[in-house]
Amino acid sequence: MFLFYCTYVPCLALGLNDGIYLRYGGIYRNKLDKDGVKSQLVVGMLYQLLLGILVTAVLIVFSQSAQRRLLFILVLIYYFFYSGHNFLGFIFQAVNETNIYSKSIIIVRILFLTAQVLLIAMGMGNVNLYIIFYIISISVAFGYLLRKFQPELMSGTFSFRRGISESWISIRVGISLMLANICSLLILGICREIIDVRWGLIAFGKISFSLTLMNFALTFIVQISLVLFPALRRLQADQLRVYYAKLNRALFYLLPVMYLAYYPLSFLLELWLPKYAISISYLATVLPICYFDSKMNLIGNTFFKVLNKQVLLLEINVITIVVSLTLGLLAAYLFNNMYLVILDMVFAIMFRNVLADLLLSSDIGVNITSSEILDIILALIFILVTNQLGWWQALLIMLGAYLMRVLIVKSKLLQEFN
């Protein structure tokens, strides 16, 4: 639940960090406006802290549980360090020094992993201790980025007035992208919240655990998209078309491997975590979310940002939220079926990716309709065979389906070449 809340607090930045990313994306580090960046960092952290305190106070007043009130306070403390870390992280990504940002993420993971191992070894079961060490981890990572950005911070001059004016520009540029990102989170978040309200925290935890397992792959893929943006920003329109076609072709062949990898990985996970067998079984249904989200992050979001079409991206996400909310409420309160809510998540993410791809490909001038149809068919086959058949039978069918789609595309390409 703490991590769930933490995914939404970045909206308190009002698009500042997203605006920084869009404004400075593709620029070289020595060309940065040091005064403007330093002023925005200080002003941004101040107003986000004030907004965080205000929102936390309201949530505490209306909260019925002492544990949740404490949770809100811990989220606020985490957000203070996260906001600074996120700001500097976007700066390093914008200037194409993603390796520095990636190292800061590794610091968070290693520190928190070490803390988890020690706490588990000591038999500590209090969740608040784990949250505190998670906060400590992000604060150390923030310190690391500050140190790496020290030359610019030391040489830059802080101006409160400059900070306000530059932050306002960044907010105006980034607000639509921030809203699009928040809406992207809400597509699944709404359904997860429906499960929490309708069936309770235990059911929420089971679904969230399967989504967390899926997010291991997504985390890696999101980092690739962050590297792609500043690089693609420097290309001309004709070059963008070529790279768009290449990326689609590469993902068409590579992404289905996650379906094939599911069978041995789920077997190992069930051996390792037998008490979480139900959560792992949900992976057989939610894994297509990872497939279509990966495509959306690598191609959709990246190219919409490169083409400055953040508003269109926002509109696509808002439409998908309406679809997700409508189907989720029907599944929960009309049919009283949690599995239908999970299928709603899959359908909503699939719908968003297909809609975004069709609009984007039409704008760029590359026809990808056939690959979209094959992606949908493969996802439906995976859900059906994995939930109905034994693992080895399902694996053979999925392997055959994958080879068949490769042959279909190969023959189509050969026809076009001829």
C-alpha cells in the first residue's frame, strides 16, 4: 500500500520534472542553463514539500486508521527526497547521462535489499521498519545525484524569482505529460483500488504481488525508453520513420519471448514461494499487460514525446481510464467477479497500446496493422492455453504460435520486397 501511494505522489510536482525532461532533452551537459536549473531545483522542492504537507494533512483528517495515518506521514517524508532525486534524475537522462541516474537506482535497490535481508534475518516483521529503510535508501541516492551534479550547483546562481519563472515554464511544458503519466498509472490503479474496496486488502495484495513480479521486466524496459528519448530527439523526420519501423520490427520478434519464459519462471517461483502460488497463477492472465505496456513505453510514449504530442497521449490515456473504470465497476458490482476485473486490466492496456500505435503509425507513415492483429491473437492464445492446459502443452502451443507469426511476417516482407 505504501508503494501504491508512492506511485501517485509525483503528481504534486505539477509537471515540473516532466517539463525539465522535455525542455532539456537532447541538450549537452555543458550547454545547460546552470542558474535556471539550480533555481528550479530549490523552488521545486519547496513548493512540492508545501503541497505534500497540505495533502497529507487532509488525508490524515479523513483517515479512519492509525496505521494509514502513519503511512501518509511516511509517504510525505519519502516524497521530499524522491522529488529532488527525480528532478536530478530527469536532468541526467535529458543530457543522455543515464548511467549516472541508473547508478542512483542501483544504490536504492542494493541498500534496501541489504536492509531487507538483515531485518528478515533478525525476525523483524514490522512493516514500518522496512518503509523507513526504503526512505533512507532514496535519500542516499539523492545525495549521490547531488554530488554528481555538484559542479553545476556550485557554479550556478540561485534566484527565487528566476526559479519561479523557469519552474512555471517547465510546468506549462510538462503538465500534459505528467497528467498522461498519472492517467497511465490510473488505468491499472483504478482496478486495483476497486479490488481493495470490494474484496479487501488481502485480495489487493495478491493481485499487486503478481503485478510486481511483472514489473521486473517493465522496469528494465522503461529505462531503455528513457535512453531512447534524448537520442531520437536529435534525429530528422525521415530518420525517425526508419527507427520507428526498426523498433516495431525488433519488438515483434523479441517481446513474445516473455510468454515462452513464463513457464520455466513460474515453475521456479512456485518452488521458491509456495505460499504465493495464487498470486503467481494470476501471472498467466496479467502477463499480456507487460507485453503491451512494454510496447507502449518503448515506442508509444517515446515517439509521442519526441513529436511533442503529449496532449494526444493524455487524451488516449483518459479514454482508456474511462474504459477501465466502466468495465471494472461492472465486473465488481454487477458480476461480483474479481477475475473479470483482472481481465479488464489486460483489455484496457491492450486497448490503449493498439489505439496509440494506430494513431502514431498513421502520423509517421508506417503501416503496422497486421502486427497489431497478430499481437492481440498471441495474447488471447497465451491466456487461454496457459489457464486451461498443462504447462508443457501450453509451452508447445505458444512456441508453435510464435513460429507461425514469424513465418507470416517473413512471407509478407518477401511479398513487399518482390
